[in-house]
Amino acid sequence: MIDQTHTGGCQCGAIRFRVTGKLDDASICHCRMCQKAFGAYYAPLVSTRGAKLEWTRGEPKRFASSNLVKRGFCPECGTPLTYEAPDGVAVAAGAFDHPEGHAPHIQYGVERKLPFVDGLHGLTARRTEEDLAAAGFLARIVSFQHPDHDTDAWPPR
């Protein structure tokens, strides 16, 4: 097997990572700890078991969310980055430069799944540029988000 390389990082670019190896264990977790850690309805995670995770710029700050689990996040922008348990480290799926390559295969903690989650796909959907009421606001936005690829330095000079 030829090793695959997966890169990613936080929103501000203070932390970047590289995972070398096969990643095929993606999930979403509905437990209340994950909901709070991600500030979301569920946490999309990709296990790095069997692969090599390296921090290539900075390193997460960690919060012990229980006696067995630590959660890694960027101390600069707050981006959730890791779920670290005795059996390995999982990385937030959205932190990868190409999250589309990490579709979940299983759901955990479904006893805390919010009742409307299964119906999200049925909501009215529109593209950002179709929101005419926000057009003026959107035209003035200047993004400070790190690009979805490695850079020599960040922030840019």
C-alpha cells in the first residue's frame, strides 16, 4: 500500500497537521460531550488509528473533557481539532483541507441525537450568492481564514 497524505489545520492557520497513512474510519458522534465540544448538533471525526499524525505548525491546547478523554483545539481561534482517547486520536473532519474525502460510516451516541437531525437534508437550501438580503454584507467581507493548503508562513506578511 502506498501511504496517503492528508493535511489540514485550524481556521486561523496557527495549527497545521499532516496524517500519513490510510484513513477509513470516519464517524459522527451525537453524545452531549461532542455536541458541546464542537458547539454543534454532532461531531464529525476521523480516526487516525493505523496512520501517523504530525503537527506541522503549532500544537493544540487540550481540555480534559473526562477522566479518559482530552479535546484538542486551537488556542488562537478556538477551532475544535481532536478527540484523544486511550485507543487513539480522532481529528475533526472539517479541519482537513479536503473534508469531502472523509465521509462518515457510522454514528455514535445516538441516544443523544437531536430529533431534527435526520431531517436536515429536507430543509430549503440555497447558495450563498442567492441570499439577496445579505448581498451588501457579503460584498464587504474580507476573509482572514487560512487557505486549505500548507503555507510557508502564517499569517501572511
